[in-house]
Amino acid sequence: MTVWMEGGNRKVAGLAVGALLLLVGMACSLLFGVHTYKLADIWTAYARFDGSNEQLILRTSRVPRTLIAAAVGASLAVAGAVMQVLTRNPLASPSVFGINSGASLMIVVGLTAFGSSMTMGSMVWTAFLGAAAAAVCVFALGAGGGGFEPIRLTLAGASIAAFASSVTSGLILLNKQSLDAALLWMIGSVSGRKLDHLMIVLPYMAAGLLIALLLSGSLNVMALGDDNARSLGQRLGLVRALSAAAVVLLAGSAVAAAGPIAFVGLVVPHLCRHLTGSDHRWLLPYCALTGAILLVAADTASRLILLPKEVPVGVAMALIGVPFLIRVARGRRHD
């Protein structure tokens, strides 16, 4: 009991440190870029707004993209942790469900049908619809007797992702006018987003996070395997269905807000397991904080690497995620 309490105290302290690092990272995101500001400038932009370019940049660009990066990073990280239990695949991430590809396909369909009249707000809703539709198709194909079969679910996700990507490429080739807008969104970026876009998806993110946290104890049992979970009284079908719903809400809303940003859902759960172990009651909160920190830091770095130009945060995450994926894959092969 004493050992558990000491471990719990360390993990609480770790969460406090993580929260502090997130605040520091968000402050850096607000202050640094092509234009550099002071903390007092942020206060002035809201308390005594005068319509100057500097204050407009803070209010309409820096603050929204920082908040969106934090929310999207937290959502993708928690979704990835849940998926890795649901599919029993340590390399699982939201793209396994075809969520990224489904959202991208619907965006291109919308741009093909409506062209330049499609606003960013309508793109958010379109992407969320595509992400949810792709996930529902994957679950329908992956459903077995009494629940979701992990292997079948993974194969169904890969199939839907390949199909959606192929159709997306075909539509872009047939309608080259939509290429630029679609490509910018498909790379993954928090630039150019507004707080209104975050407000659209924030309730879904919150609902998904709440479901995941409520399921954390059940996820611990699920990780022991189906037979052990059944012997402990776990209702596998219900837990899998609720876990899948949490992933759709979290990953679908994240992709809708910022585009298909890869690797956050893969990298963060692996990093956090070194700190918390496999107890999802601690792992999920750590993933939320670490995912927010990682994406905010990646977005800040993407603005500073090639000043005055910006690198989309999706590209920055790929540069981080690909070496990590290779490292994890090689490590598992040598185990």
C-alpha cells in the first residue's frame, strides 16, 4: 500500500510538471514566430484591444493555433493509446481506422462539388462526417461474433484507408482546381484556423476524452487478453464499442480541426508508458498532456525552422514520427 501511494504521488507530481511544461510551451507558441511579442502584449490584446496588426495577429492567429494544437495533440494521443489496446497492435494510430483517409476524401469531395465557396467552417464539418463514416465502415467490416475482432478490425481499417486514398487521388487528378486547397488541408496544419473551428469540435473531443477516462479500468483488463477479461467479468462487446466510439470522437474531431496529422497517436503512448507503465488510469492523462505538449512544441518549431516561411506541423511531426516508428519496429523485431 505504501509503495502504491509513493508511486501515485510520483505520478501526480509528473502530471503537475507536465501541466507546467504545457503552459511554458503554449507561452512560447504565443510569443515566438515571424513576429515576437511579450507576455504583456497578450494581456493588452484582450484587455485593451485597439485593432493594431500586432494585436490582430495575437487574437486571430497565435492564440487560436496554440489552443487548437494543444487540443488536437491531446485528442490524438489518447485516441492512439485506446486504439493500441482495442486492436492489440502497439503500432496502431488513428490512421489504422481509416479516419484520416475518410476525412481527406470527404474534403476533396466537398471541394470538387462546391469549390471556393466552401468555407473553413464547412470543411471542419465535412471532415468530421468523413472521419466518422470511415470509422463506422471499419467497425461494420471488423465486427465478429459478440464484438470487434482486433485483426479483422486492423485489416478492415487498412482496406478502407487504401480505398479512400485511391478515390481521393483520382478526384484530385480529375479536378485540379481543388488540388491546392485539398493538399494544404491534407498535409495537416493548425495555421489559419480560428477559435470558432475549435468550438465546433471541442464538445466531441471532451466527450471522447471522458469516455476514454471512464473506460481506463476496463482497458487495463482488456489488455490481459479476451479469456482473462471474460473470466474477470468484462463485457467485451460493450467495452470495445465504447472504446471505438471514444476513438471516433477524439480522432475524428482532431482530424476535422487540423487535418490528418500523423504519428502523435503512435509516439506519445509509447513515451508515456515508460513513465506510467500500462495502467491506463495514469496512462491516458499522461498521454493527453504529453500529446498537447508535443504538438504545441512541433508547431512552434515549424514556424522557426525556416523563418520567415512556415513548415506545416504535419510535416514536422512526420520528421519526428518516422524515425520513432523505425526504432519501435526494430526494437520489437529484436525482442
